[in-house]
Amino acid sequence: MQKKLSAPRPLSAVNRRYFLKAAGAALVMPAIVPGSVFGQNSPSKRITLGVVGWGMQGPGNTKSFLAEADCQVVAACDLDKNHLQSAVGTINEHYGNNDCQGYHDFRELLDRTDIDAVMLAVPDHWHGILATEAAAHKKDIYGEKPLARTIAEQQAIVKAVEKNQVIWQTGSWQRSQAQFRKAAEIVRNGLIGKVTHVEVGLPAGHHDFAGTAPALIAKLSSLPEKVQDLSTVLPGTPAWELAVTLPPGELDFDTWIGPSKFEPYIKQRLHMNWRWNYNTGGGQLLDWIGHHGDIAHWGLDFDRSGPSEVEAHGIFPPANALWNTATKYRIEARYPNDITFTIAGGHPDIRSGTKWIGTDGWVWVDRGGFDASNPEWKKGKSLPEALRKVKLYESKGHQRNFLDCIKSRQPTITPVQTAHHSAIPGHLGLISMLVGRKLKWDVSTETILGDSGASDLLTRPYRAPWHMA
């Protein structure tokens, strides 16, 4: 039977041996000398990396690190034995050896003094615990967006990273792409004049990333009332009873739920699709605010700033539905210098991507396109040098930038404070939707003013015995 993480620490070595065997990894430490032995500024050092999470982002992030000659991935961790075996197998196959060790308990991986840095790609509800623990272990961190499930957890991560002086890179990789930097530089150099309004278009609805919804819908087809949308499946109904099953033996489901409220196992709520349940994720809004919202902030030099007022409206399934995150939403926010933001998903008047509108023109950028009011701005990958009086941080690649900053001990292109502020309008927008009223936000104290009910949603209760480091 699958062993579960116990808490608090420590765990015995039995778990380690069991899961190493399950992953087919050798019970020997890799013959890699960590970079920390040579000192962080040594240009010849090889950075040793442990990866935690092998679901949606983990494999791609890891393969990018495997491609870097000065990085050695030496450990992998996942609560699903099948995922863990895939992770260890992928890493060992790349190196042609069996040096990568597999772990069920992330704390055992973090205890290894020969690991310099970690890549964290886990569901949002685990970000706070994992990131603060990694920082306490003095590991440099590549962490996914949004920074955390709540603003309070984000604040804890920022504090831990700053206290322990570790390097942080957020997976907001658009900043490492030329078209996004060019668009932001057009704004920062004043080419569109005074910015008056910003449109941030994000996805809406739910997307079955794991491809698990059709099997459940087929299973439910025997019921008199046909189910085509998992956001209509509610507790106490025959559909819910069919959706709930025992967890598979390869998954430690109790630990996977971790600090969140315990809920019955439903396959369609886990791998990749955890983001459609507010108990573990934040829906399309929180999934994407760290991309297009982040770029909007970059163009305005708002990486340490934020809105003063936020008012939002959304369309939600029932709060206890199988998938319960907002399917359509619109946020209106007021920023410094009388700049207003519209952040929306499911509204056709707000185009996907980021658009800055100024007194002298506009510029829009998305992953699939670039447009501007001045046709000259659309030429080339970068602005002409004569126009680049303000030059933004240039990254040669998101993972590459992280490794370079580990060596130099200089901030990455998306440091922890940036990730924190980029996600705040999404968090506040969700809270405004949930309480049904406008919020006033104090940027300096990071508090909601005069609204205790909304302030309660800045944090969330943790299920014992889990807590942040």
C-alpha cells in the first residue's frame, strides 16, 4: 500500500528506499560535486538541481535544464509513483546513467546538502509550503506562477526568499521572449504617450488538460439526466456518487490534498485539472494573471506596485461543483497615475494578451502576435537603438537566466517580488467577485481597507498537521 508523508519531520529512510526502488533508481549518491563547494560565483561550477512535480510544467522545465551543460539534475520528487518513475527515467536516460534519485517526500530531497537549487512545479495549494521550506534550506528556486494560492502565502514566500537570500525565478517565461520585451519597451520609452488604460485578456471557462473528462461523461451517460459539463456535477447526486472513486494505489492522495480541505478523490480534479477547483487552484484567472498581467506591469514599471481599487464580476458554477472556478470574469482596477486596467476572460471586447492604450497610440502583444498603432513599431524583433533610452532586462532564456543568476547572485528577470505583485490583481479580483463588492487596496501595507469579510479571504485555513516553514 502506498506510504504517505507524515508530518512534522523527520521521516525515516524507509520511505526513501521504498520509493527509490519503485522508481528504479540506484541507491547511490550521484558523483556530482555541487556548485556550492566552489562558491556561488565560480564560473566553472556545475549547478545541481532537484525537481519537484512531474505533471504539466515539470517535464518541460526539467528538459530545459537538462539541455544546459552547467546544470546537473540529480533528484526528482512526486507523490504519484508513475510520475516519479517517468521523471527518474527521463533524467537518467538523458545522462546515460542511474545517478538521479527519486523521492516521495520533498523534505528528504531538500535535506540533501549537495543540491544547489530546486524546480518546483506543483499545484497552487502546495506552493506556500514547498517554497518556504526550500528557501529555509537555502536552495535557489525556480517556481511556477501564480506565486501561491493566496496573497498571505505569497507574502510568506517573499519573506522567506528575502530572509534566506536565495535566488528566485518565476515561470512567467514571457519576459524572456523578444516580442514581449519590445512591446513593454515601447510603453516604457513613452512612444504611446501617457498611458491611460490597459486591457489584459485571459482565457475563460475550463480546459480538460488531462483529457480525463470524456471518460467520466461516458460513465455518467447511463443516468437519466445527461451530463456534458463537469461544473454541473454536485455532491449528493447520482453523478457525484459515480465520479467519486478510491484513489489509485500509485498515488498518495492524502498528502496530495495536503494543507487544503480534505475532499473525496475524483480523478478529474487531479493531475493538470486541479486548477478548476478552488480548493487546490485558482481557475483561468489565477492561472494566467502571472503571464499577461505580469507583462502589463512590466510595461508600466509596476513590478513593486499595484492597484488601489478593484471591482470585479464573474460567472461561477455552484461552489461545491466538481469544477467550480469562474467561467467568465471581468475586473476593473485603478492604478497609480490614473491608469485603469480591465482584466477579463470570456469577454470578446477584450482581446487575448496585453494592450496598453496611451494618448499618442497603443501597442498589443500576445504569444501569437504583435500589433501597434504605428506600423514602424512592428518592424524587427527589437526597437531601433535610438528609441531604446529605457532598455529592459534581456534574458537569453528563462532557465538559462536562472542558472546565470545563481552564479552571479543577481536578481532574475522575474524575481519573487515581481511574481507577488503580478498576481495580486488576480487575487483581489477573485476576492471582489466572491464578496460582491469593490475593494480598496493599500499597496504599502498590502491590506484590504475597511472590509473584514474580504480580508479574511487573503488567507485560508490549513489542514493539520501542515504549515509553512
